Amino acid sequence: MKYAIGAAATAVSLLLAGGAAAQNIIVVAHGQANDPFWSVVKNGAAKAGEDAGVTVDFRAPETFDMVQMSQLIDAAVNQQPDGLVVSIPDADALGPSIQRAVDAGIPVISMNSGGDVAHDLGVFLHVGQSEYDAGKAAGERLAELGGTKGICVNHEVGNVSLDQRCEGFAEGFGNPVSVIPTQMDPAEVQSKVRAALEADPEVDTVLALGASMVGEPSVAAVEALGMLEDVRVASFDLSAGFLQAVADGKAAFAIDQQQFLQGYLPVSFLALHASYGLIPAGDVPSGPNLVGEDAAAQVIDLSAQGIR
């Protein structure tokens, strides 16, 4: 009897392992290939695939391009994966492609952006943060630190989630805020931030919407002008360089949405759903967490490793 039970358990384990190994989950993100933020998301998805024993295919357009992203989603639908993970920076542009996946019976989870529209598209759940609320929390904290006039540096014009960050920032800050549009180019960011500070000496607060490509050059612009004592810089997301600036007192704080979880959890959830029919009953907030000077030093190494 003991042998029979043990053999049966072994057979079930092998069956589940075999089923899991056959699973294929496709992730389609909007993040640009040169953005270190998205390499952390990709690392999370890859780790989840490794832990769950499933194949993970991570795809993204070379630039912020909604036409190309919708084509990537359509191509994924044609492959009939066991699960699909998508970010939704523009529901109008991507909605029809996501709806095709849902109509085809493919389980879909959204991550990072689009939490406010995901359920309308038939998505199971969303893993991410409320971008408006995160921006509002940042604005409130920057106002508490004495900020009276700010700029919001937007490196992906047309990304609704980034617009929401700036809108939330303006609401929480309660003082004048101007949006500075840039490309995903640190040199351009540094030049535009410096120009904005030189053009208006009353600006004392800078909110960047991405740490490595925007936050770090924003700090560099402020430092080049000798204004570190007068201008507070905060940034969404983490990078080793920006965290070091926070730890050194050159920046106020970073806003951590734990993007490793945004890659990891959807893949893990879809693997569980494919094997056992399990899925969380609601959205999963991955942030925001404000990382200040004391905490920054603790996560620098993890950020350099592509985890935080």
C-alpha cells in the first residue's frame, strides 16, 4: 500500500511537471529596449518562468510605438499561448488586440500600466501601482519638503500612465507644475532640465518619471548649476545611480513600484492558472513605496543586480 501511494504521488508529480513544462507564456511590454527599468521587469518574468518551469517569451518594441506593440500582441494571439501578459499604456490603441486575445480564450493579465482599464478589456487582473496616486503621494511629500514650484519631466509623451503621474504630482504638490517633454535620451533630459531651471529661478522641485534615463540626468543638471541646496529632485523607479544620489543627499527620494514583481507575479499566476485553475480574486498593488536617504543605501546593490 505504501508503495502504491508513493508511486501514485510520483506519477502525479511527473504529470504536473510535464504539464508545467509544456506551458508557454508570452509577455508583451511597451518598454523601450534601452530602458533599464524594463530589464528588471524582464528579469522578474524570467525568474518566474524558471521557478514555475514554464517557457516565457518577453517581447517589446524598439521604441515607444503603439502600432508595433499591437502587432506584437496580435502575433502572440496567433500562437495561442497558455497565457499572455501585457502592459497597457494606451487602451485606445491596444484595446482591440487585447480583446482579440480574450475572445480567443487566452488568459490575460496586465502589468505596470492600464490598471484603470484592464477589467473593461476582459483582463483577469492587474499587477502594478496607481500612477495617479503615486504621483500624488510624491507631490505631497515634495510639498512637505518645502517645494513651491515644480517641473514634471516626461520621457514618453503619449504614455497615459506617465501623464497620470504628472497629473497626480500637480494635485498632491498643490503648487504650479509645468510638464517638460523629452525623448529617452539622458543628454537631452539634462539639457532640458537645465534650461528650465535657468529660465525660471523659482522652480525648486523636479519630478522625473524614470530613474536611470531621467532622474540621474536631472540630478546632474541641478548639480552642474550648483543648485543642490535649492532644488529637490525625486524620481519614479530605482537605479543604482539615482539611489546613490538619494543616499548622498543629492536627491530627495525614489518612488519604487517594485517592477520585478510586475514581471514575476503575472507569469507565476498564469502558470498556476494553467496547472490548477487558480487565479487571485483581485488586482495586486506592487507600489508605491517612497525610498528615502536611509533606505536607499540598502537597495543599491539589488538595483545594480537588476532586481530592485
